[in-house]
Amino acid sequence: MNKRSARLHLPVIALAAASALILSGCTSGGSGSDFATETPTDLSGTVSFWHFFSDREADVIQSVVDDFEKANPQVKVTVHPGQDDEKLRKAISTGSTVDLGLSYSTDIVGNFCSTGAFRDLTDVIKRDNVDMSQFTDTVKSYTEFDGTRCSMPVLADVYGLYYNKDLLSAAGFTEPPKTLSELETMADALTTYNADGSIKTLGFNPTMGWYENAPAHYGPAAGAEWLNADGSSAIGTDPGWPDLINWQTAYVQKIGWDKLNTFTSGLGQEFSADNAFQTGQVAMNMDGEYRTAFIDDQAPELNYGTAPFPTADAHTELYGGGYITGNIAGISKGSKNPELAWALMKYLTTDTAAVVKLSNGLKNVPTTHAALTSSDLEVSPQFQTFLDISENQHTTTTPPSPVGAGYQQSFQDWWNIYQTDPSADLTASLQEIDKQINDSIALVSGP
């Protein structure tokens, strides 16, 4: 799980790089951007596959690639592990041999689709009768941009609430909270203090920017929207964001920013065995499904449960949903073997046995209905929560944009500061965030 941290932090796509992705290349079957008109019956040759995983997780990927090669003995897959998005972007822009690329972030989709870094898959999906209804609408939405589908989903990360059953039981609670007010009430009861008034254990850490506390992960709790239909920022006009910001900042101030900041700064790293939830220093926490694997490995005795993250009090109808994102794969515009890359991509994203094997090995959520319901899928009660969230109608994601994750980063940077002293005019502040985001989108998109 050592690459998980790279997947979860927001990558900022440089505007210069976004405009520089002008790629060239040729294919074995025609022009640099076209697939064959008919599905090839005999696959042979070598295809390069770049992905970001390393160590144990890379072994999981390799095992599935080995299965693909066994099914296609005339095909050799050259695997390049440990290649993050920046390396992948540079390789494609400089014409390096990249056929199939696997990214940890859906945030590159807007940029890669709009610049042509990843090929448009529309025709080849239609040619091979790939049933796109096997994916939820939300998953499909983060693999395309502005009508161009240039990627396919490879597993997903889904976010919910983790809670320490022993700590909740000791405080008299038998069920996890379903609303933010319930979360705050329970967290208050679970918080303990040292003799000097400093925090000893915390019921819930509301600090924005800590571990997985990000606007993207909070947004579904109030149905908050990021972008308007025209691609412009909706942060300053959507009523969901003030609901979440006012609750979070008020709770931070109630605990005390200095006291909370001191406690938070002394906690263990998120992806270490000293993770504050795993050590019992924090009783409830926002996190992704992958945490179940960390707990199995690093804190197997922890008695914990999982649940959908609580909703804003005015949006209880949204309970059961959450935030979803995931890994995506695309075929480089410069690929010299697009048909082989497509065959491997189809295998990784639509073959039920392959998807289940990846999920069991990586402990991420499958993205096809068949894999989600497969009897071969290894599912604990805690992991089942995230499978249910992934298919819930209220589960949402962050929409693709030509500036990648830039619009999210701008918002989070502002929120990280605002929580320390929420005295500024909130409406005016959010309108200024809109302007910053819209200016950056205009810079990339051009006239």
C-alpha cells in the first residue's frame, strides 16, 4: 500500500505542461490516432504498460498482466512500475514509448482528453460492443471530458466513516452517527483531556487538510457542486459549501484552533502504523476503503466498524452516498501498438476475473457490477460498506476539468487558512475563489 499516499494527494497539473502535450506517433494498423475498423482476431507483438504502483502492489498488477499474457501467448507486455502522473505526462509529451498508462488520479482526465494525450476510445468501444452500462454513471463521468471518453476505470477509492467500536461503546453509543450534528455530539463525548487541558484523545478531528479531510471528500455530505454545466466554478453559488464550511469551522473554533493544531501536529503519519485512528487517539475518522487493508496489516486487533459519512443535517436524504474516485487507464496518442494497448485495457477494466483479482490484491473497490457481486470477491463487513456506497445513487465525484485538480487545490488552500480564523466574509471569499478558478480555466482553455 506504499503508493496510496501518492494517489490521494491532489496533483496540480502545470498549465505549461497542459498546453505542451502535442504528441505524435504511428500505429501498426494505420494512422497515429485510428484503430482498425474490425476487431483483430490474432494479437501479437509487444505493448508497454506504465503504472504508478510499486513493491507489493506492483506484484499484484504483474500477476494480472501474467494472466493476460497466458491468454494471449503471442503478446509480450513490457511493464514500467513506479511511474507517477508527472512521469507519465512527461513521457507522453516527449514521445517516449508509452502504449497504455495507468494513473492514480481521475484529475488528469480533463487535461488528457482535451489535449489528446490519451486517445478517444469512442469508436473502439462501439466497434467491440463494450457494454458501458456495467459501470455506474458516476464512474463513467470521471473517465470522460466534454464528450470525449479517453480513459477507462481501473478500480475505485470510496470514502466513508471509520469508528472505534470499543470507544463508542464505552461512551454509551451503539450506532455510528448519521448527521454532522450527531457526529459532533458523539465526538464531544468521546474527547478526553489531560490535566493541563490539552487533548488526550479526540472523538473526531475536524481539521481541514488532516489525513483525508478534504473538500472533495466532504462535498457529498451536502450535495455540494464544484462546477457549473459550462465548466465554470460553482463553489461561490452552491449552498452546500457554506453549510459544510460553517459547520466545520465552528467545530474547530469550539475545540480551539491552537489546542486542536497542537494535538494534530503530534499524531502519527497517515500511512504508518501510528495512524491516529489505528492507535485509538482518534475515535472516528474519514477514510477510504483501502484503510481496511492497513488495519489488517498494522492493527489487526482493532475493533472497528465502517459506515457512510454523516450528512449535513439539512440533507439526510443523501445518507448512504459518499465520494468516489479511482485509477484510470488511457492509451497514449503516440502508442505504436494501440490495438494491443486496447486489448490489455479491456482485460484490466472489463474482465470480471481480472477486476476481482485486482480488487482482492489491492483492496480497492471494483468498478463493474459483475465484479462487485462476484462470489470470488473477498469482502469483510467493513469493506462491504464501501461496495454499497459505490453503487449508491447519491455517491458523487469531482468533475474533470482542463486544469486538473487545480480548482480543488485552490479551494482547499483557502479552507486550510480560513478555518484558523473564520472572520472574513464567507460569501465574498467564495466568490473570489470562483474568480481564481475561472481565470485559471480560461488561461488553459483559451478564447
